[in-house]
Amino acid sequence: MERSQDALIKHEASGPPGTCLDRATNGTSGDPAGAAHKPAIVLDNVEKSYGEVEAVRGISLAVAPGEFVAFMGPSGCGKTTTLRLIAGLEKPTSGDIYIEGQRVNDKKPWKRDTPMVWQTFALFPFLTVAKNVEFGLKMRKVKKSQRAEMVERALQVVRIAHLADRSVHQLSGGEMQRVGVARALVTEPSVLLLDEPLASLDPHLRVRMQSELRGLQRRLGITFIYVTHSQSEAMSMADRIVVMGGGRIQQIGTPREIFRQPSTRYVAEFVGGSTVFGGEVAEVAGDRVTIRSTLGTFTVPAGAEPPEAGVQAEFALHADQVTLEPGDDAIARGSVNRVTGTLFGVEFVGSTVQFLIELQDGTELQIHTGEKDSREFAVDLGDRVSASWAATAAYLLPGKSN
């Protein structure tokens, strides 16, 4: 196992001395690369079943010290179960879990040093902010003379020291979330687990808290494992994203890799911003693959492992790199990388406008453009339109279409 850990994650220790909270309150940066050669967390072929239901199916992952990793996927994909397995709230059916090089399968949650921040905050309403944060220290039998200083430091880190004596019911949603984070940080853990911590906040506050959590993680230099169904949260905060589906890891990558280079149709469709097309490979020439289908002829970059002629293949088309034009003429229908259809939806999302086109085979093509640029399109719902793109706007999905 140690050889596989070293092969997966190689980070050198280079952080400044002192605890994570010392570094944060002193304004010095934590060590994002971690403070040890070994991964902070390793999941080795972990599985979890509830009777005949397989919630987690053979997942393997190494997380570097100081890394921010987000688990993302729809409800029931296994992401929360995976977090609970790391926390010790569930025991794996098979496989092993390592935290800082130690196998923890049989360790109780309170002995793993992996506190969790919950979606519901889980604060004690009858205690003050300071007493809520102090609670974990009392359970650990930390001396009273030390507790006040540790609580003060944790509250300073999340910038709510001025609220120490306030009752929980007097706090806003964002303030309660900070109390939850402070309570988890006060024990100075090396790993922090977060289970959809922003889901119950209003949209404006959620965006602000995303920035604050990411900034906090960078200052502390500790490992964050973050579970969310929100793509915007994962994309804006995480160093790496783990996309899960059906209890399995579907893809691991940076936010850009997940968005621009999905490894499967599942990932492309879940992440959104892409339309998936399929057809037969007609030709492979140089760095281009030609694919033909009932919708037309398309060329896409060949990628590292181009398919052979005659097989079925799929490609994802990025919605923000497609050009929309009014009309549906014979030239448009016969051109490469051009399709025609009917405009059936226009959605305004802030500064972005999404056009939805229904193609002849029922495929729904997405086109994203800036709100300013969209004013140039003299089209109405029900109009026939054409869409075209450069070959580089598409990404060939690995594997074959069934």
C-alpha cells in the first residue's frame, strides 16, 4: 500500500512551523502541498453495502495533505456515504481506509480527528457561540485554562470573535455556518469533512461563503473533503473534483478537466454545458476524426487514443463555443459541423443566455452566449435555426458507444 500511496501523491514538506490555527491568525499561508510524503487520506477499493443495495462500489482515491477535494454527483450516487465512511460513521463492507498512513477501518469516529461540518449546522441552541465551539474541547477533556484561548483563536479564524457571547438563535445563517466551521477547527484537525455545508443558505450568501471557505482552507493548509451536488461550489473551490455515479467514481480531475474533458457520457451530461453526439467513425486522418450520423458529418480532434474507422463513437460539444444563426437552408444542412433545428427555449442566467435547439432526431442542443451578444440574434421561439462550430469545440469521449 505504501508504494501505491507514494506513486499517487508526491508532496514535500515545506510549510511554516506552528498549528494550522496559529498560521491562520498570524496571517501566514498554510502549506497547500501538505506536510508529509504520505497522502492525508487513502481509499483502497472501498465498498459499502446495505443488504442487497451497493451504495459504494470499489472506489480508490488518494488525497494529498492540504488538498481541497470535492465529491460531486446526484442524490444516491454514493458521495455522502463515502464521506461517512471516512468519518467513521459507517464501516466499509470491504476495502481499507487510511488517514495519514494509518488504517482506520475499526477506529471510532471520535478517534479519527476528522470533524465534520453539517448542512444543518447542528448547533446547541441553548449555548452561546463560544460554548458551542468549546463543547468538543470539553469532551476531549482539554484543560479549562487552555480552552478559552483555543476557542478565541478558532473564532478569530472564521472572523466571528465579536459574537462569542451571542446566543445561537440571534445569528444569521452565515454566522451559524461559521460557528459550525469554528467548532470543527478548534481541535486543530489535519482533515476537515464538509457535508453540503452551504445547501441551506440563500443563493447570495452561498456564493460569499464559497469564497470564504476556499480562502480559509488556503490559509489553514489543511485537507478539505467536501460533498456537494452543486457544480458551482465544486468548480469554484476544489483543487480536484471526484464525480460519482451509481456508487462508483466516474472521473477524477481538476475543475477544468471535468468540464472540458469529460471521460464518459455520464460526466458530460451531469456537468452540463455540453451536448453529446454519436455516430460512426468514417475516417481517421492525422489529428482529426470524421464522424457521420443522421444529423450530418462532424470532425473532432482525434485525442490521445483515436478510434478505428467503422466503430461507433461519441463526442461532447461545448455549449459556449457554438455559433447560432437564423434560418435553415440546404447549404447549412450539408455543411460539416453544422446542424439545423427548431428553437424551443431561451433562458436568461445572469450575464449568460442559453438557447435550446431541438434537432431532427430529438437531441436538445445547448448554446450559451453572453447576454450582450444574444441581442444580435433576431430569432423567436419556434423559428428554424442553424448551429455551427469549429472542430476544436468538441471533445471525443473515450471508449465506444453501445
